[in-house]
Amino acid sequence: MRKKKEWRVLPSYEGKVSLEQQGTGVVLSNALSQEQLAELAKLPLAAGFLERITVTPTNDVKDEN
């Protein structure tokens, strides 16, 4: 399986840090999409709360019953 890189909020900051910029705000959470986390990682202020991890995708099949 091919591993991929993803962003995640450091566990000690999950849901505890709010960033505000030009009237908009966001609470850092791993519930945010990878696209949102990647954009936040570009901001110097947010970069210290995020880390890049390597994950192995799984082929989990949800039970349809």
C-alpha cells in the first residue's frame, strides 16, 4: 500500500485553539478537511499547532446491513 502525508492538529491543541483573521475565525480541529488544514499550515501562526504525518490508507468497507 502506498503511504500518504496528511496534516493533523497536535493532540494537546485539538479543539482548544481558535485562530482569527480579518473577521473570520476557525477552531483548530482534526475534523477540518485536509485542504483546510493544509491552507492553515501555510500561516506562520498556525504552523506551530499542526504536524505532517504519514498514514497508510485502508480499504475499510462499511457494513451495509
